[in-house]
Amino acid sequence: MTFGFEIAPDATGQDASRIRTHGEEYDAAVQRLRDRGVGGGSWGDDGLLGPLTAVYADCSAAAVEALTGLSSVITGVGDGLRAVAANSATTETDRTREIGELGGASWG
């Protein structure tokens, strides 16, 4: 191809599966963080660290929520690539058939 871009549906589909799996694994890791609870609880607070522990817990919770959003994006990219691969394969098949029908020749 001398211009534009080309999509290899089979390779794109394989990459889509890998990325989706990565997103699912990332989500599982975030779930383990969520299950572990907020950080700072094991610091043995005697009252002096109370304010720091509270801020740290808030930051930990915000980080877990941000990571949850990221895992959704990674999984969504995998789903999007899977759709691209399927659409590309369908389009290529349809165009090849239609071109063949134009001239009565078999292409492909």
C-alpha cells in the first residue's frame, strides 16, 4: 500500500485480546488494592499521626478510584480494537465480493 493505512484483522484481533486481558488483570490488581483497604492503618497511631493517616487514607482511596478508571479504559481499548478487526474483515470481504461482481471476475 502506498498511502493511507492498512489493518491486518487477524493481528489486530490478537492484539485486542491481549490488551483486553491486560485490562482484566489490571482490574484484578486494583480490586486487591481495594480489598486491602486504605493505607496507614498499621502505623500504630498514638494521636500524633492521626491527621497524616486521614490524609493518606483519602489519597489512597482516590488513587484506587483513578486506577479503576484506567483499567476500564484499557479494557475498552481492547474491545475497540476487536470491533476494528471485525469491521475491517467484514469490509474487506464485502468489497472483494462487490468488485468481483462488477466485472464478473473473481477477486481475492
